[in-house]
Amino acid sequence: MANKKNTGKIVLGVAAVIAAGLIIKNLAGKKKSLEYLDFSLSSVKANFSSIFSPVLTIVANISNPNAAPVPIKGIFGKAVYGSTPIATFQNNTPVDIGGRTSSQVTITAKLSSLSLVASILNIIKNPNAKKEVTVNGMLQTGLFEQEFSLTQNLS
């Protein structure tokens, strides 16, 4: 009689392990990885309303291709004109990008006066050179970090 009870418990235990394995496999098969956010520049403009602290206003479009919302914790980086870094930025204002939606984020970057003067002199010296600003940085979310490098033509 004791053997029948033990055999029944063993069969029940094996069946439970197999069922748990099938459930886990099924759930794992349905789980999808997150896709990176789409990041593009809408505009890059210099603001000289204060001569002592000029700023570069960067407006970025961020699209979330995922069904789930993605919380952005921060965006930081630098803006480069030619090969000269002209501004740095760090935006720690949280932004939630809803699932399958887009949002515009405005980033204010501190312009380096010395680098700005060097860039203006370079424009005067080479008037036919490309007038482009490249924005390099890192997007930090609660789920992943994403590097970006985008160029805006200023002509």
C-alpha cells in the first residue's frame, strides 16, 4: 500500500514539473524584446537673447515603436559644428513616451562662447563649407540606454 502512495506522489510530481515547464515555455515564447526608440531632430537654433549665456535649443522627435510605454530618465550629450564642440546638454526631466506614440522634447544646451567664436571665424574663412550641426548623445530610459548621433543642416 505504501508503494502505491509513493508511486502516485512521484507521478503527480513529475506531471506538475512538466506542466510548469510547458507554462514557462509558452510565456517565454510570447515575450518580445523592446525595440530602440526612433530619435530625430526637428530643429536646432541658437538663442543669443543673453550675450553672457547663449544657448542652443534642440527640438527632438522621439517615437516609441513598442506597445509598452518607455520612461525617459535623461538625455545628455554635445553639439558639434564641423569638428568643434559648441555646446553640451543634460536634460534630466523625466518624459514618458507612451506605447506606439511620439513626443517632442526640447533640450537647452549651453553654448561655449569660445567655440562659437571659433566656428563663426571658420564660417567666414570657409564660406562654402557645409553648415551642419551634429548632435551626439545618450538617451537613458528606465529600461535601456541608447546612443544617438544626428545631423541638422543649417543652410
